[in-house]
Amino acid sequence: MIYMKTFLLSKFTISVIAFLAFSSCKDNKPQFTIEGKISNADTTVLYLAKRSLTETTVIDSVKLDKDGNFKFVETNTGYPEFYLLRLNGQTINLAVDSIETITVKAPKETFALDYTIEGSDGSAKIKDIVLAQDKLSKTFSELKKKYENKDISQDEYIASVQAGVNEYKKQAKELIYSGYKNLAAYFALFQKVDNYLIFDPYDKKDISAFQAIATVWDTQYPTSPRTANLKNFTLAALSEIRKMTNEKAAIDKIATSEITDHSAYYNITLPDMHNKNASLSSSRGKVVILDFTAYQTNFSPVHNMLINKVYSKNKGNVEVYQVSFDTDVHAWQNSAVNLPWICVRDDKSLESELLTKYNVQGFPTTFIVNKKGEIVKRILSTDDLSSEVQKLL
């Protein structure tokens, strides 16, 4: 009987040892720690979220006590990843590279602005980028309000918007070029204003930064989903840049050849505001700004201001033929009614064959048509629309 008890106890002991061994192996997986203190945050819930390529998911939370201390311990993914601390609608962006311990201290009231970070150089630099992006967003909003109130002219508005973008890019580029491997460099590259990337992957001046970071991530972080995505994104942008360059050369060749019927091939006839067909060819004899756009995009007002500046300056000699691909006909009409040029709409929207014929990869896409009705140039982000039009007058 005693032998039996001893035998049963041995089996139990073995089970406990096995369980502890399994737990120990689990606990020994690489982990990172995010800890710190939030002042004046009694009873407030602090959330930790993971930012993947496709979604942001809450992975843990803690109800803070009067001391405001917190600690999250999570398993490392095996590659760099971005996380968020969220408190009452405010967020702090964090970059986790490996198994570091990141310490965050912040006041509840200005959680997203007045925080300090230790243990993560990438996270500290991300704070600078977030503040710069926030400043740019506020600048855009303030300038838009001033322009709508007629406190500043159209030229002042456009110049100020561009100055704000240049200021952000200067700061971001200093960070990016100081260390491509730093997670903050990747973060800076993909910041947006009004859902548009500040760094334009189709701009030859900006694509070099995408190339550099894509190369480093491909070498340093081959298992990261972001690596494959960034590589494909960059290759697609480079392909489009080459395509636009080749297309420009082809158009230039056509412009200097004796072919006279290509303008008929590129002609467009679509219904205008009054549901009457308006043809691109009807403006032959004038220089035409052929513009493919969607009025529901956030940058449409600024883009139309640039066109209007050229149109107004050369009224009588320059026409604008603007094709909208908006899905909402009423939204299109409400915008088009205020514009002084030819506005037509393709109700096929993104299924339109015009997008393929003109190789439209994004909005806005703008071409210049000479007085003979020939397409002579696709306007790139580095081109000055006014100067290109003047060449043909």
C-alpha cells in the first residue's frame, strides 16, 4: 500500500515537472516589455495594440490605479513591428525591434504629446515624426480656413501648402538618411496627410528613399511581411516611373512625326453638366489641359486651383477638358457647376477604357494637348504646368 502511494505520487510529480518544463519553454520565447507610468490616470484603461500591414489590433489592456504604473510583456514576432499605446483616444506610436524594454512616461491630459521614451531609439525618433506630421496637418487645416475666408490669396495658399510639405520632408529625410535600418525611417516614409502619402513614390526625388529602405529591410528583416510589401510597392513605383518616361519619349516622337490621325484615336466624347456630349476635339485650335480626376478626393480643390491659375492667365487661348470618374453623380455636379471650363463625367468610373487608353494609374493625371489636337506631354509632379502650357502658346 505504501508502495502504491509512492508510485502514484511519482506519476503526479512527473506530470508537474513536465508542465513546469513546458511553461518554462513557453516563457523562454523572446519577449519584449513595454512599461511605465501615466500620471493622473486613476481608473483609466490603457490599451496596447499591434499595427500590422492590414489592421490595428488590441492585444492587451490594463486599468490604471492611482499610481499609474503599467507593464505589458509580449512575445516578439521575430521581426520588427509597430505598436500603439492608446489612452482616451490619444495614441503613442512605438517601434519594437527585438526583446528590448521600453519605458514610457506621460501625463494623462497630454498623453500623445508630452511623453518620454527610454530603451528604444526608434520609438523616440518616431515621436519627432509624429509631431512633424501633426504640425503639417494643422498647417493644412489653418491655410484652408484662411483661404476660404479670403484672408490669403490663391497663390499664397498654394505656396504655403508647398512650404509646409517641404519642411516636413526636410526633417523626415534627415532622419531617413541618417539610418535606413532604423524603424523610424520606415515610419517616416509612409506618413500621410488627408490620406495621401507625403513622400510621392512616383516622384524621382522621393523614390530613392523608398529604394534605400526596401534594400535594407530585404537584407536585415527578410521574414517581415513589411519587407515583401515594401519591395513590391517600390518595384511597382519604379516600373511606373519608367513607363511614364518611355511614354513621354513616345509622345515626343509622335509630336515630331508626320502622323496626323492619332488625335482622332485619342478623342473623347462624354456628357457635360447639361447632359450634352462635349468632345475633346471641339477645342482644337487652343492649347488644352486634359485632366483626369475625381472631385471626391481630398486634394481635388488644390489641384483645381493650380489649373484655374493657368486657365485664368491664358483665358481665350487655353481650354480645360476635365474628365471626372466620380461614382456619385450629384457630388460631381455640385463641384462641376462652380468650374469655368469643360467638365464631363465617365459613368463607368474605374471600369472606363479611357484609363487604359491614357495609362491613368492614379488621380489626378494631366496631359497637355497642342493646337493641332495632339498630346505632347504628360505632366509629372516635377513639372510646372504654367511653363509647359506657355511653350505651346
